[in-house]
Amino acid sequence: MKDIMSRYVEIDGWIFEIKMVRAIRADTYGKPYNAIANISINNDKGYIDGLMTNENDDFGREDFQTFVKFSQQIGLSQVQFDRYKNNKKRSVTVDVPPLPAEFPKLKLVQN
């Protein structure tokens, strides 16, 4: 099974817990980005807020799948976001499937 990333680090009697993530879509860290979003984390739930993209660069299906993969890696069970369509706000909740189990690669051999 793939490992789930820890959402906290213990150092010298302090526990540092990740409660907010900023996601940027860019070719390389530190270079200009063309999309940004904030993800608030509470227990096993996430809320995507402030998603913005460049004018001609929509948030597509591949982007959505990347957010699902990240959510799986940090152990979220649900993610919620608000969507605007025809100037109407609609809240959407998505169940995040658990990470798939990894099976060892088997190879047939002859004796």
C-alpha cells in the first residue's frame, strides 16, 4: 500500500500541524504560475477556496484529478468547493477514494 503523507511534525515538544495548503500550477517552483488555490484542512475533510486561473486557462479534468491525488496522499476522505455557473453559487462535495493498494509485480518463470 502507498504511504499517506503525515500532516504533522513533532520538534522539541511542539507539534506543527498542516491546516492550510496553497497549491500553484507552474512548470517549476518559483516561476510564474497560471493557477492558484487554497485548501483548508480539518480532520479528514478539505475545502478548496480561492481557486483562480489565468483568463484562457481553465481548471480542467486533469487538474481535478491532481487535486484528488493530493487529497488521497494526505488522507482526506472528502473535499468541498464552491462552483459558480450562470452566476449562481453551488457547493459541491466530492468523496475521495482511498489510495489503491500496490500489489507486487509477479513474473512467470519456467523451471
